[in-house]
Amino acid sequence: MGSMFLLLALVTGGSLLTSLTGLGGGSLILAGLLLIYPPELAIPLHSFTQVTANGIRAGLYRKTVNWKIVFAYASLMLPFAWLGALLFDYVNPSWLKIFVGFFLLFSILPLKLHPKDEPDSKTFVLLGALSGFLGIFVGAVGPMVTPFFNRIKLGRDGVLSTKSAGQMLLQLSKIVAFFGAAGVDFVTLKDHVGLLVFGSILGVAISIPIGKRISDKTMTFFVNILLGIISVKILSEGLREIFF
């Protein structure tokens, strides 16, 4: 029971963080899921938290979404996610922990991308294909795609809503691929899915009155510390299972 309350808190907090800043929330939620579920369940279940939170954000700011970019990003998602899902069962869960642990650690490194030009549609098509495939194995690809979406010249709301719409379609593609190609039975996991969806909705709802009372810098700082601790734990577990 305690682990479920912890899970709800992490999902709510991650959804809140993403709603306020557009950063870090998906990685935080995935890290929390990996503390409770094995990777082969944590990664598929993670998609439900993200499709819910991103769908709400895209809906709230739908007037600012650049749908041309979203559809370019989504054009190759499903076939590449399906390909990844076909290979998913052949990957050792311990290696998944190592892979995800490294990816989460990478997400908190202070790497910045500041090219001047806005990415074109072809860039987003390729980015969507890569996100669809890698997302099956690492769950949260936000750290990889955020620098590209941040270069869109739409203002803060436009960038956040366009990224949210794109990530919503990415997570839908992953759910379809996990169910159809990897055989993940989400019906038997419906109670867990319900809890995760509820936490995602709660996080978005809380973010509305809170607004910008907490600075992005402060929240991101504390989330990065938490992510670092959890990432090291996940990574060390995977390494211990493989080599010791």
C-alpha cells in the first residue's frame, strides 16, 4: 500500500513539474515507476501517464499548437515504435535498467543546444522515428526532443503545447505497439493504469492554481537531485544483476 501512495505522489509531482516547466516530469515519473515495477512493465505503464498529461496540456493550449510540426513528428512514430516493440521481449530486463539509468543520468547533464535556425519538417520526421523506436526501450525521450522543440519560434505556450501534442501522439503509438507487437496485456493492469492516469490528471490540475509561484530553476534543481539519486539506484541494480 505504501508503495502505491509513493507511486501516486511521484506521478502527480512529475505531471505537475512538466505542466509548470515543460521539463523533467516524464523522467521523474519513469524513475519512480522503476522503483516499483520491473522495466518490462514500468516502461509500458509510463506511456499512460504521459499520454494523459500531455493530452490535457495540448487540449488546454490547443490554439497555440503548430499542427504542421506535430504531424511531421508523428508521421513515422508508429512503424518505428512497432519495430521496437517486436524486439522488446528479447532485451534482458537488467540491461533495460542499465540503459534507462544511463539515459536518465544523461537527461540531467547541463548540456545545451543553441543553434539559431528553427528545425524543418524533415528534422521532425526523423526525430519522431527515432523517438518511436528508442521510446520503447527508454520510456522518456523528453531530454532528447526538448532542444528541438525549444527552437520553434512560437513563444512559451506555443512551444509547450506543440511539444505536448507531439508527445501525446508518441505515447499513443507506444501503447498501440506494446499491446499489438509486444503483447503487453493492459487489461489485466487496468487498476494500475487507472491510478497512473489519476495521478497525471491531479498533477495538471494542481499546476493551474500554482502557476509560476515556484520558479522553474528551483523546481528543476530539486528534481535533478532526485533524478540523480534514483538513476544511480536503477543503474547499480542493473549492473549488479548482470555482473555480480
